[in-house]
Amino acid sequence: MDNFGFPDSDKLLFHIDEAMSWESVRNLERMKSTLLLVHHIVSQSDAPEEIMERADNVRESLEEVVSAMAEGEQF
């Protein structure tokens, strides 16, 4: 990905790292909260459209996993 140097990109990277930490991966509700924060940072900054699309893709994937787990699917 080119040009990740936009306002608040450092804050965004910090929270992306937090969302992908082992603690968050083990607790999907924590991951969900952190990814919501990532989404807010992206939407309020001058992030390129590609970054917003990728953040949306991750959020949608997490929602699918949480939904599947609620239905009893095993991973």
C-alpha cells in the first residue's frame, strides 16, 4: 500500500496493532471494540479510500465470524 502518511496514521496503526494482538484475538468482543475505534479514526481522518475499504472488509469479516459462532459453528 502506498502513502500511509496521512494525519492520524500513527494513531491508526497503534489501534490496528492492538486489534490484532493476542489478547484481542482471544477475546472477539475486545477486538470488535478496537476495530470500531479503528473505523472511527479512518472515517474522521484524510485516509485514502483504500484504507477505508480494507477497514470495512475486516469489520465485515469479524461480524461474519461472530455471527457464525453464535449459530454454533466450530472453527
